[in-house]
Amino acid sequence: MVCNRSLDRAVPHNLPCSAMPPISKNISGSGASAAMNWHDKDEKSKKKCLHATVYLTNGDTYTGEWLNNQRHGRGVQVYKKCSQVYEGQWINDRRGGFGTFSVPAHSAESPARADPEPGTARDALRTNHPKPHLQLNEVAGLHGPLVKIYAGDWQDDERHGVGTAYYPDGARYEGQWIGGMRCGWGTMHYADGARYDSEWRQDERQGQGILLLPDHDRFEGIFVNDMKEGPGKFFYKQRHQVYEGEWSADMPKCGTIRD
């Protein structure tokens, strides 16, 4: 299970780790003086841009800047239970601005991915296992290297803006995001060498697009719900032919082939 609301919908979109758990406080001494001592320190902790490491009761740690007792500014959150790491900007206790999200390398092939699976693309078939680019790091408190699965903009704890996602089979998506999903203009580089350039909506290819296949065959036309639908052209590189006509559910239905 991915500990991240924006990174968990089938994998990707419920984030138990997004809420800040209570901080464990140890009060030494006795009576009012000890309580006063704690209150003084607590007030100081609310200073703007105070940099500190906080250990949470669920085992998570946060190292970075604070404002009004919230994560605000630049910081690193290590999610102990799922051994995942967010490094980047925070706004009012939520991920906001530019940041990266990483998971342990050994879990990169597990169901705990940060994105819906895009897919391979021979004739626009979808891959089942999009894969992260292996960028290995060591983070305090975690054993073993990490794999970056997303780098880009965030808003309200979700991927939002422009960013790059890396998938378990070597595929990657570069483009726009809205509410944690691929939405807007973007390019998907598939693991088999295929590439899709154009519009996305709710994590699916949607609208006018171009799909370039590994053998240099090419489709230009309309996508609906991630499949070729409506008018479109398919260019056969080796045969020097073009099919032009209607498509339905990814299959040619009515059209002509010309040299």
C-alpha cells in the first residue's frame, strides 16, 4: 500500500501519511515549572522557518522548515511504515510546490506504485507495469537504495502542475497533472520504445494525438478512453501505405488503404 493520498489509486490515491500524526512530547521535571518549560519551547517551535527534525509517534520523521507548527517551506518526510520518502516544498502542512517522491528499490516492482499503469504500445495496447527510473539514494533511517517515481509540481498533497513520473518497466510520463492524474498535454515514453504525444484526461489518452510505434509505424487521430476511436490515419512505414478511416475500440472499422 502506498502511503500517499496522491500516490495511491489502485495504487495511487489515498494518503494515510498525509495527515500529521501527533508529536510525542516528553516533559521532564514536575509541576507547573515543567509545564511552563514545555509551553515555552512549544511557542518557540512555531517560529517562522525554524529548521528541525521531528520524530512522530507512528515512526515517521520530518526534517525541515516549520511555520505556525506546520510543515511549511522545504523539508524531507520519511514514511516509516512504507519506507517512502518525499523531499521538497510544503505549504500549510501539505506537499505543495516542487518535490520528489521515492520508494525502496526492492519494492519498485510491487503493487505499491505511484501511478496507474500506462502500458506497452504495440498498436496502442496498454502496458500493465509502468516502471521508475532507477535513481539510487541513501536516506537516514532507511536501509538500501531508493527509486525516484515522481519529480515535479504538487498542490494539496497531490501531483498537480508539470512533472515526470517513472514506472517499473522503464516507461516515463512527462507533462501536465491535475489532481494527481495525467491531464492536459503530455508525452508518454513506453518501455518498448513507443511514444504518445498529445492530450490526456483523467490518466487516459483523450483527444487528438500521435502514437509513434517502435517500428516507426504511426497513428494520427482521435483517442477516447485510452483507445483509438473515430477518424484516424495509420502510416505503415515498411509497406509505404496509409490506412485512413474510422476506428472503434482501437480497431480499424471502415476506411481505405493507399500507397
